[in-house]
Amino acid sequence: MSDDTIAQPHRRDILYIATGAMATVAAAGAVWPLLDQMNPDATTLALSSTEVDLTGIVPGQIVTVKWRGKPVFVRHRTPTEIAEAENTPLASLPDPEADSKRVKKPEWLIVVGICTHLGCIPIGHEGEFDGWFCPCHGSTYDTSGRIRSGPAPSNLEVPNYVFVSDTKIKIG
Amino acid sequence: MSGPSKFTPKSPFARWLERRLPILGFMYDSFVAYPTPKNLNYMWTFGAILSFMLVAQIVTGVVLAMHYTPETTLAFASIEHIMRDVNWGMFLRYAHANGASMFFLAVYLHILRGMYYGSYKEPREVLWIVGIAIFLLMMASGFLGYVLPWGQMSFWAATVITNLFTAIPVVGQSITDWLLGGYSVDNATLNRFFALHYLLPFILVAVVAIHVWALHVTGQNNPTGVEVKEVEKETVPFTPFATMKDAFGIGAFLVLYAWMMFFVPNYLGHPDNYIEANPMVTPAHIVPEWYFLPFYAVLRAIPNKLLGVIALFSAVLIPAALPWLDTSKVKSGRYRPWFRKAFWVFVAVSLGLGYLGAQPAEGVYLWAARILSAYYFFHFLLLLPWLGKHEKTRPEPESISSSIAAANAVTEDASHV
Ligand code: HEM
Ligand code: FES
């Protein structure tokens, strides 16, 4: 290409660029379905909510329920556990969050039972902080499900849930 | 090496074909007449061993796929069905499972051979990088295959590895959901892992072909690291010399492989993988397959999620930069006394990391893993560049023939004593 053609673009150049751009858009449009088919499908998205009856869960007990294929911990906390969770100074937490923001009723802690490091299921009533201990790479969580030590970056996730009645919750 | 083919078709059919598709000439030039340095040692037979193992994995894999079911409620049972009911099923499965281990053993020895003799240096940089690509594809194939039996280790390996991507800021979680086809490892995951496990080995075949192509452009390195100067004097034709030596190497390797699969078929496996996958319970102690352990140790050594994942991927990829990190003009470790020591320390550190990867990530193990991980990167990023500039190397031989002559003189002296 001589300087001349750059200085004075021909109608052809515009056509080439326009055609090339359209071809790129078309190719991307064709590739998208091939990639997007791998995303969660309609049946997976449809598994939206799970109800849990709380009557059988005694203080101190943790029950694991399944929601969207994932474990959710429903923990009936004892007064000591509640006090521990509430009295921890926020400054000592890697991912500071008040206990009151993580529960709807202090006795009931509902968290997704998946370690925020690489997805293992932590073991209840273990680890230094009486919450959970993850066997995979040693993260520990407290009685509010907050990360206290180890490689996990954040607190156990609190799912969306509502109290349908005093003794029943609906997750999702 | 390149240039017009020396192949002369003998039969009329061969002549007819050669004018239309010169495939016989190509095979002849690549695997019969191809000149190989005279002084290659047995570390040069691993290329052939690896090719053999790739074919072995494909053959045993395709027949296993005739009996295996990639569906979460049936997969585990279909493996037991293979083990108990399918004719020869147990041997086919043990051949495939141990074949993966043998494949990795061979690739590690092949890579270390390249490191010791400086085979990644000019003009073989592209050959080396294609080799690292092969290694990555092998890791992917091995990981995907390990998920298929749908045991506890399968499930939790799949969970931990796919969750590595959640470390990526902002888009990490979406990438993981996309890889899994859901919010946790489930049927969608198993089904696609099977499809990909079937696909990747054939992509490997294509990448191996590129690797061999690059090899045949530059020619092989050799233990002296000095390039071939006189093709006539310093090389022998691939067939029969390399073909026979490679066949012997494969035979010796098969003895080990057969011993593993017939006598200790579960030695390298994990007993927990004979427990069906349970998405609600993580085993108390999860470990990856042995060939991933050093990298797993690096991941766990770092108490921060994102940095741990970055360190893991860097540890795998950093060898690709060797042609530029190792600044020494001398190729072979034979003439580099300090490099040679550093090389063996590196081997020991890698084995140490492998050991630590299988231990619980706590206390003294964790600190040892931190020190060894730091050394691993120190070796590549500081030691090699520094050594290349400051090491006093020993004189390289004039040529391959003079090094052979010198070696012969020594043995003759010895025989006179
Ligand atoms: C690069 C080559 C390959 C490697 C490294 C590899 C590796 C593996 C590994 C580690 C396993 C798990 C074995 C176990 O613990 O049971 C496995 C399973 C399996 N692979 Fe492969 N594989 C390769 C090629 C193939 C090919 C080409 C197929 C063809 C479809 C295949 C089909 C299967 C099947 C059906 C299973 C499940 C049965 C079983 O677990 O024994 N593989 N593979
Ligand atoms: S997955 Fe829990 S600490 Fe790594």
C-alpha cells in the first residue's frame, strides 16, 4: 500500500473493512451457542427452593440439607455459640461482617456448606473456633460461619431464605 | 534433514502412489533414513516410549468406553461392571489406569532429560514449547479421566480443580459454573468430562505430530550438546539403529508397566476412589494423583487463595520459559559443573514437593512446602540466569566425533591396564 492509498482511502477499502467486520460478528455469533450450551441448563436453574422443618433440630446440632445440589448447613446455635459469634471484634476477622448481618434469628445460622477456598465441605464442631474445619487445606470458620484462618478468602455464604413459620424455613 | 527425498520407490504401485501422494517417501525420510546422532544414550528412547504410551492409552480407552456409562447414577457401577463382568475388563481398566501413571513417569523423565542436556536451547525453543503444550494436554486428559470412575476422589478432585477458577476476580464464579454446567459437580459435569476425555488424546496425537515435525527440522540434540557437524561421520540412520534401540527401551519399560498392572495395580490409586461419589461428604484427607502432587504442594503452601492458584499455574508453566531463563551458551550439563549440581538439587526439591503434596497441609509439612516452593521458583528465576553468566564451564568437545574418539581412547587405556 502506498502512502497515497492511505491518505485517500478508496471505496473498496471501506467495503473490505465492512465485510471483514460483518464476518467477525457472524463468526462470534456462531461460536456463542457452542460455548453457552455449557452453562447451567433449564432443569438446573429450575431446582430453585428447598423447605426445611426446624422442629427436630436440637440446640448444638447441625443438619445438612441439599439445595441446588449443594449442601446447606442449618445450625441450631447454643447461647455460648451465639455469644462467641456476637462478641468477636470485627477487626480480628479476615472478612469482617457482624453476626447480626448473617442471621435472621440468633439461634439459627443458615450457610452454604461449601468452603470458599476450593469447594470442599467443612466439618462441623471442629477447628479452633468451634465452627467448622475444612479438611482439604485447613481453613477454619467460627460459629457464625466466618473465615478465621487458612487459605479461604471469605465467609461461608448465607443463602437467601425466609422463615415461612416459626419452625420452617424456605431456602432459595 | 530437509531437501529432496532420497527415497526410490521400488514397486510400480509405490511409484504410482509417490507421484500422487509422496507419503512413502515422507515416512522413509522421517523414520528410516532420518539421521540420528551416534552418541545418543537411553534417555533418548523416551520419545518412542511416550508415543507408545499414547497409543496404548487410546487403544485401552476406546475399548473401556464401550462398557463405561457417563451418568452419575450409573458410572460407578459401570466401572465395577468392567472390573467383574466384562471379558478381560479388569486388565483393560488396570492397563489404562496404570498406563496413565507410566505415561507421566515417561514424560517427566523425558522433560528432565531435556533440562539436563539443555535441549531447549537455540534452535529447539519451539520444539520445547510444543513439548510443554503436550504436557499440559496430558495433565488435562489425566484429570478428566480420573473423574470418570465417579468415586469419592474423582468427585472431590473435580470439585477442587474446577474451583481453582473461582480465584479469578469478578468472572471466576461464572467460569466455574460454565465448566461444571451447574452449581456443583454433577451429571452435566461428568457427561462433558467424558466427551473431553475422549477428545483430548486425539488432539494430543496432532500436537505430537507437530512436536516431531519441529524435531525433524532442527535434528536431535545429543549428550555433548554440540550440534552435528558432519552428517556422514556423526550420525546413523534411524532404521535400524534408533528403531531397534527404541524397541528395546519400550520393552524394558513394558516390564515395569506389566509389573505394575499385574502385581500392584492399585498401588498408585487411592482406596477412597472405590467409594462412590458423595456430594455431601468430603473425605478427611484428599490427595490428587501422584503426578500432580508437586504442583498441589505449591498450591497449598500459599495461605492466600488467588496467590496460591497463580503459584500453581506458574509452577506448571515456568519451564516453557527455560530457553530464555538459562542464559548459558553451553548446552549440555556434562560441561557445566555447577549447573549439574543445581539440576540434581532441583530434582530432589521436586521430589520433596511431591512427598509434601501427599501430607496434611499443616505444621512442619506446610513450612517445608513453603521453603521448597520458594526454591523451585528460585531455581528457574534466579539461579539459572545467574549461573549462565558466572559459571566457569569445562571445555566442550570440538565435535561429536572427537568426543567419541576421546571416550574410546579412555576405554582403550583402561583395557591396557
Ligand atoms: C492421553 C491419554 C489418556 C490418559 C492420560 C488417560 C487417563 C485416564 C485416567 C487416569 C483414568 C482413570 C482411571 C481409573 O482410576 O479408573 C481414565 C479413565 C478412563 N478413560 Fe482414559 N486416558 C487417556 C486416553 C483415553 C482415551 C483415548 C479414551 C477413549 C475414549 C479413554 C477412555 C477412558 C474411560 C472410558 C475411562 C473410565 C474407565 C476407568 O476409569 O477405568 N481414555 N483415563
Ligand atoms: S477447600 Fe477448604 S481449605 Fe481448601
